[in-house]
Amino acid sequence: MNEYWIVTEIRTGRVICHCADINDAMMMVAFGPEKRTYSRHRFLMDQVIDVSSTTDKQLPGQVGLSAGKVEALNASTIKLPEGQQEPFVV
């Protein structure tokens, strides 16, 4: 179980900082004791379970389909039109 400390502003509830040590949290509260407070939070570390998979990496619809025909793009035939307007000078 790990614990950490959160320093918050009393009036608005805004989080000022997260501290790993209570002494740091107390120091942050000491900068404005009438405006700040700190609280302890704990979290549990869960177990890590490694799972290996040996299934096929293809999507279900791709199994048994033939390869598709892909046409290469020809750079000489695909061009943007030339600009016909006068340049805008600032």
C-alpha cells in the first residue's frame, strides 16, 4: 500500500500539489495555514498478470480473401492547378 499527500485550497478545493512525504505537505500548508489543508490518500498496488496469445493476427474478415489490386500514383498526372490571381502584398 502506497500513500501520498494532497495539499488543497480550503475555499475552492483546488489541488495545489501532491507530496510523497507528510513533511513536504506540512511545509506547503505553512505558507498559508488559513487557506490550505492537506489530506492523506492511499492506493493499493494490484497484481500484474502476463497473458500471452497465440491467435492469428488477422481480422476475421480477411481470412481467405485474395490480395487487393493497388494502383500506384503517377506524380506527372496528378497536379494542382496554377494560381490565376494576383499576389496579396501586406
